Amino acid sequence: MENDLKNLLKINAQTEKKKIIQFIKKNIKQLNKNGAVIGLSGGLDSSTCAYLLTEALGKNKVLGLILPERDSAKINMEHARMVAKNLGIKTIEIDISEILEKIGVYKVGPKELKTKADIEDFRKLHKRVNKTAGDYPIFKRLAAGYGIEKLPILLRLFSKRLHKTSAFIFTKIRTRMLYLYFYAYQHNYALIGTLDKSEFSVGLFDVHGDGACDLAILRHLYKSQIKELAVGIGVPQEITQKQSSGDAYGNTPWEESMGMTYKQLDQILLGLEKGYPEKKLTQIVDVKGIESIKKGKEVSELIRSSPLALD
């Protein structure tokens, strides 16, 4: 079972690259755009997008925005600059901390992590909170946030804090999107989305933030497939071997909050898509894990239906 799904997830990097490049060229022309804007986060998805865009359009038609803020991990910003330098694309770097401060984002969120000791303490706390939430915590929090299931009793006591955390994180994401569209409009460039199929499928995105774009060039590929593609097209090893995170605070890996690896998530998502019996999928993760992923899929469907309307 597991080997079957692993084989189904395999891609030919060069074939996939050609397909995506054709898609980019065709749709940039169809949208009557002069080029493309992309947010460079230093992560796997955005870096892979940048490499594909540069090959499809040429370095002079790609603009990369690097938008650090108070809580951005330095290593990710370094990787974002490295990608831009390697590709020779123009970048604009804007620290958005000041505008987030004016909005009040840092007032409703946790304190700044100034030292390695601060980061280590936060990571320990993060693990304790996840343990309190039980198995597969991020899916539970997402499902509870959209009324699909109830939070554990202990976490319900901190519901106000969880709401403030949502404001803290999602305002950062949406502020970045505002800047990206601002520069896209000025240059008549298409805004490129960097979401992958894994995170899109289980609701790990904001429909008005990282889900907003003109072209979604990787959304048909699972995270493990994007990693395979990235290696094949020459994305630096420092990025392809790095754990993925939202980098909103503490740079905590998504896998830590999911309670499973991306490989496991991708195999279950593909198995569900192909109609594999859930009983057989428990060879990959347990029943609770499969149910958590299914609830994540419900969240994603609800997010994608936003805004709700009578028509």
C-alpha cells in the first residue's frame, strides 16, 4: 500500500518543469501581463516558483518581494536573498514591522523572541501546547476554528488567546499580500501564488492571504512532489532539505504541528483521492490521523467557499 502510493507520487522533474513553464507563458500572455511578481520567503515552494518563473519569462520580467518583519527567521530571509542572487532577478525588500506595529499586531501576539534561549523556550512551550491538544493538533485547531469540531476542554479555556493568535498570524499574511498586489499592479505583472496541493487540501492557507493570486503554478503538486521538482531544477540544497514552516513566529515546522510528515500527509491525501479503503491507509497513519486529515479537507472546502453568499 505505502509503496504503491509512493510510486504514484513520483514525478519526472523535467517533464513537470516543461509543463509548468508552458502554463506560465500561456497564461501571462492570456492575462496581458508584462511579467510576474512573487513573494520570496526562502521556503521550498516560493523558491521553486522563482526558478520556474525565471526560466519561463527571463530574469528581467520577474520581481521578487522580500517582506521580513519582527518575527521572521533570519535564515529564511538569507535564503530568499540567495535565491534572488542566484537567479539574477530584481528584488524589493521592505521590512513590514512598522506597519504591523501600527495596526497593533504585536500587541495582541506573543513577545518578540530576541535570543536563542527565547526561541528554545518557545519551542518547548509549543510542544507542550500541541501535546495538550492531543494527536494532530493543527487539524484540531483548524476544525474547531470553523465549527467542525470542539476544542479539547483545556484549550477552550484559552479560546480568547487563540482568537488573538489568529489575528496576529493572518494579519501578517494579508499585509504581505497587499504589498505584493501593490507592486503587481504598478508593473502590470501577474501575482504568482506559491501554495502547494498538500497545504491547500487541508486548509493550511488564508484565502485572502497566501491563497490570493493570479496564477497558482504549484497547486497541482503535493509538497513531496515539489521537493522532487525543486531538486531536479537546481533549487539550493539548503532550501530543499529545510523543514517547511509558516515562519509567522518561532519558525516552527508544520510537521511538528501536523503530527505527521508531509510524505505521510501526501500519501493519505492521494489515497483518499484515488478511493483507497481507509482501513488500508491506516498502514501509513492511524485512524485518528486519517479523520484529522478529512476534517482538514472540510476546512479547506469551507475556506474556498468564502465569502458565503445567498447567490
